[in-house]
Amino acid sequence: MPYLPTAMALIGGAFILALVAIISIVHVSYQHVSGLPEEPGIALPEDYRELLSSERVSRVLKRAHFDLFFRRRLLHRREAALRKWRLSRKERNLLMDMSDAELAELYRSFVHQ
């Protein structure tokens, strides 16, 4: 049994390395998914400018977590969030029809004031 401490140390080291690799992969993946689109300064269409003055939309955008609310891949969650916060039908439809870049610009205008 002289090799038992060495084997335990190797197994422990391999476990720690595997854990670090998994955490770093998840972290990088999360950063990629949740990052804002890279096109800053997109001009919003006139209909969307009405949203900037809406207090209810402002509350929704300040509470919304970007990767759950704004990504097209998670459209059903966006729709559920809009229903939950009881926006008007016009506000809800405008927010549902916006592209990711337009939503990111609207999000920046509210959150980063």
C-alpha cells in the first residue's frame, strides 16, 4: 500500500483540474450567450421611441435579465415576461417584434442612464 497516498493525490488533482475546466467552459459559454450585441448606437424606429417614455416598459427593462428576456432563442420566456408585467398590447407587440440589437439599445438607454 505504499502507492495509496500517491494514487489519492493523483485522483484528487485530476478531480480539481476537471472541476476547473468545467467551470471555465460554463463561464465562457455564459459570457458568450448573455453578452449584449456588439452594435452600439443603433437608431430606433419612431414607434419604438414611444417605449422610451413608458413607465411600465422602463420598469420591465430595469428588472429584466438580458439573456433570459432579450435573446431570440428564448422568445417564449420574453413573451411570458411581457405578459407577467402587464404591458399594453401595443407595448408588448413592439417589444416582441424588435431585433436583438434594437432591444439591446433600448435596454442600454434604460439601464445605463
